[in-house]
Amino acid sequence: MNFEVVIGLEVHAQLLTKTKIFCSCSTTFGDEPNANTCPVCTGLPGALPVLNRRVVEYAIRAGLATNCRIAERSVFARKNYFYPDLPKGYQISQYDLPICEDGFLDIFVDGEQKRIGITRIHMEEDAGKLVHPDDYSGVSYVDYNRACVPLLEIVSEPDMRSSAEAVAYLKGLRDILMYLEICDGNMEEGSFRCDANVSIRPFGQEEFGIRAELKNMNSFRNVQRAIDYEVERQREILEQGGRVIQETRLWDADQNISRSMRGKEEAHDYRYFPDPDLLPVVVEPSWIEAVRKSLPELPQAKRDRFMAEYGLPAADADILIGSRPLADYFEAAAAAAGNAKMVSNWILSELLRRLNDDKGSIESCPVSPAGLAGLLKLIENGTISGKIAKQVFAAMYAEGNDDAAGIVKARGLVQIDDRQALEEIVRRVLAAHPDEVEKFRQGKTKVFGFLVGQVMRETRGKANPGLVNELLRRELEG
Ligand code: ADP
Ligand code: MG
Ligand code: ZN
């Protein structure tokens, strides 16, 4: 039987506020266990939460950037459950009145655009962390540094129909949050995490199938694999006449399988009720408008502009908008060099390759946009060939030296444009390779490239390639 895949995603994004959502403890990652705690975030009796205004602002930013309606009044609720990393015995979250609702995000898969609905975005606190020592000795430690760190939960509609669509949605959402500078997007450290709800149904059936919820995927690759695995698991069950049960499953990235963790609880199990310690959150329309005005250009708008303004192909623009600093680098270099297409080509090939090899980031790139532009000017005005430019770029990068012209001069890399000098070299090369010349004259024109290579070698790459071609052709054919 043929099944259709249905996926809805719940994303938890840790917000980049300095302090926690309901107290003034630091949110810094990796500090000594329990260094960043106080009576509020350790749940001591009588301690009262005070809402961090910045969290609300960030939620509004996220909501506007994903086309949501911002509620002028939203309510914090207690979600009750017991777990040792949750000191109060409840998590403060939002339930029936979240701050953002009814948004969407457009994704592109195989060149096709598709709109994915966003059901809601709400604010909540993170839980602490259980730590099990390596020499597991029957003890568990609990670290409350993460308790009360602000999160946005972003819930999608069950609109995705493949793991590829799910990954495209996650990437798009992560890019937006990073452009907004409200989340660092680090999946490995858990500051951007996702639960995938997956079900399948026979094609043509309107009713959704029973879903499983997948947790614990800390990379896009794992999200894709976990979903694909889950779809196959459910397909086998249904094809054998069985029934999928609603449950939470954990992805095991080492073994590439998922395991059942627990039966899925229903909302009513949590006994949600409005938190009596917190007032409803009232957001004035003027605040929403002020936040709207402060939004940066978002990834998709930037991509469209790069294509229109600089004439870049979609695939190139997609890479350049990968992060705000990279996009800014490109624009600064394009402005200085004048030739945006050339700048783009150099960034996409030489520069990103080197950064990848070094695991470096564009922010710490040893060559500045002005330095790159200076190098490209030397190609355009014929001082050096593109090939020599790669050597010069390597030196600039290795030495953190922006002075391309200085390097060219110091190493004697200036292009040889002197017709006479080149003519002599060409003749010398032809005289030294009579066999190849003979082959060429018999129509084996492939040897032409070899002869060009010989001339370039003689000049240690400095000959003007266009001129070498012209002179060689004249000598051989003339
Ligand atoms: P909960 O919070 O209990 O997990 P929600 O109603 O908030 O439940 O839904 C969570 C996610 O599951 C949403 O992203 C939603 O789109 C998705 N979802 C709901 N039903 C299905 C289904 N049958 N198949 C796949 N995804 C689903
Ligand atoms: Mg869920
Ligand atoms: Zn605290």
C-alpha cells in the first residue's frame, strides 16, 4: 500500500538573554554546576517569579518574523509534572493563550515553494539537567544552571510531507532566529532542539494516522534519519495489519534506531492552570510596532535581493545568506570591488573552502572584505592572472595580510604582458617539443593545452594566459 507521510515539528529555542526568564541569574552555558541559581530558579517555597521583559520582546520578534498574530494579552500557565530536574514540580509555560499564533514559513524543496503553518509560539522556562558521572555509581547529580533559562516553543501545523521538508523548515526557522539574534542556533549544545511528530496514512485518506513523537536529535542529519526510520517502522506495522501506538521515542544516533521512551501523555494529564504568581502579559500595539520597525532584513528577503540586485543564481545567493556576517562580508566586498559576481565566486570557492578547512568563521576571517576586493582589482586590471591570484590569496589568508599589491610586488608575481618576451618563450617551448607540435599539426589539438602549460611553467605562472593562447596559436597555425 502507498502511504503519505505527515510531520509536525515542535522546536525549542533557547533565547540569548543575559538573565533567566523569571530571575536575574546568568544564562551562561558551561559554568560550574549550580553556580547560576537562586531561590526562584531552584523552586524554594515562597520565592516569586518576575518576568524578564526582554523575553517578551524576543518572542514578539520571532512572531513577527514568522508572520504570526501577536496577542495583546497572553497568560502564563503551570504545566504540572514530576521530574528531578524540575524543582517546582511544574514548568511555567503558556497554554491556551500563547503570545503568538497563526503564522507561517515558506520553504523551498527541489525548487518548489511550500508554505508551512505555524500554530503557535509561546514562552516558557527550561528545566535543569541531570548529570550522571562517567564511572556511573548509582548516583545522579542535578545542575540547575539551565533551570529557568528562557525558551520559545514554536509549534508547526502537521503540514510537512517528507523528512526533506522537515529539514528545510528547521533550517529556515533556525536561520530566522539567528538573523534576529535571539538564539545562537547551536543544536549540539541544545539551544535549538526539535521534537518531530510523525504519522503516515494511506494516500487519499483525510484522517491523520496515529503519531509518534521523536526526541533527542541534535543535528539536521539526525532529524532526517530519525524521521525516515520512523516512517519505515510505521509502514511495516501497518502493512502487517498492526496498529501504531501514540508514544514518545528516543533517537539513538550511534545505532541509527529509535526506542520507545514512554507512552505519550495528553494535555489534560498536566493539569494546566494559569500561574497565580504572574500577571497576564499585556503587550501594547505601540510596542509591537516598535519591534516590527527594528527587525533586520530576513534571510528570504535578503536572498531575493541578492538575486535581483547582484544578478546571482539562487544556489549562490542561498549560500551567501547562510549567516548575517557572511552576507555582510559579501556586500562589503562587492561594494569595494564593484564586480559582485566575481566577489561571490571567490567567496564561494577560495574563501569558504579555506574557512571550512580551518573550521574558522567569517567573523575571524584573516582577509577583510577590502583586502579581497583589492586582490580582485589586480585581476581585473591585468596585473595578475586568476591563477596567480589564488596563490596571492593563500598568502593573504595565511599571513592575515590585506595588502595584495604588496605581496604581488614582493614576490615578483606581476603578470608578464610583454609580447616580445612572451613570443621568445613560446618559440623556445615549441622548439623544445617538436613531437607535440607535429601532433598538433596532424589535428590532435589536445596537445595545445599541454603547450600552454609549458609556457606557464617557464614563466612560473606569471604569463598573461590570454596572450599566451594568442601567441601559441599564431606560431602553430601561422
Ligand atoms: P503535544 O504538545 O502533546 O505534543 P500538540 O497538539 O501540540 O501536542 O501537537 C504537537 C505537534 O504534533 C504539532 O506540531 C502538530 O502539528 C503535530 N501533529 C499533530 N497530529 C499529528 C499527526 N497525526 N501526525 C503528525 N504530526 C501531528
Ligand atoms: Mg509534543
Ligand atoms: Zn535564579
